[in-house]
Amino acid sequence: MFKKFAPESVGRRLNFLFRISKQHLRQEMKKLGVGEGDYAFIAILFVMDGLSQDELSRQMRVDKSYTARAVAKLEKMGMVERRPDPDEHRIKRVFLAKRAREMELDVFNVLKGWHDTLVKGIDPEELAVIQAGLDRMIENGQSALGLEPPDESFFRK
């Protein structure tokens, strides 16, 4: 049964794509002095600077303790700074520091370059269908798990 299902499994393909993407990004981000996983926090902050740690956790779909460790590490590296929320003193907002802002083009070039590699040879109309299908799968998965969708401004044009 599984042998028949495995070749058509979307999950298997997504998992494999995730693993090779992670391998590539680990190598390229290391050249920039950014650790594995850290670049994703930085990338979100390039788009939505000033999120709270809880908001970062929701956007990343990771637990709060993972975010706290990552933010602390990035803070030690001089990539982010935490500032108190002006309206709610218990909330700390995370902002990109100068060092991270100076890397924006380099990080963008790595991520865009990998995107271009992955979509090479795919016709724009076909790519739109693939993206729409992936979006639908994300929605289905979130719904099945009872998750709220992440902020759309990060995923939409």
C-alpha cells in the first residue's frame, strides 16, 4: 500500500524540497555569518520590523522558547535589538539592528537566487498554479490543525 502511495505523495516532495533548501540556505547564510534558522527571523523582520516575540513565534510557526533563544542569539550577534512596547510595558518588540539592515541585500540575493533556481524552466502561468496549489495546501493544513493563518502581508504581494 505505502509503495503505491509514496511516489505520488505531496508530503514526500515537500519534505525533500525543504531538506535540500535548508542545506543550500545553511551553506549560503553561513558565508554571511548568519546561523541556520536565524535568517528566517531576520527575513520576517525585513518585512515586518518591530514584531513582539509572540508575533514572531506565530509567523514562524515555532514555539515561544525557540523564538526567545533565537532572538537572544541574534541580539548577542548585534543583529536585532529588543525594545519595550510604548503602550504595553510587558511586551518587548524586536527590531533589526544596523548590522542586519546592512545585510538585507545579501540575504535577499541568497533567497531570491534559490527561488530562481527552483523555478527555473517553469512557465509563469504554471508557476502561478503551483503557488496557488501550495497556498491551498497551507490553508488546508492550518485548518486541520486549528491554526490561525500567519499575517498575510508576509506571504502576499
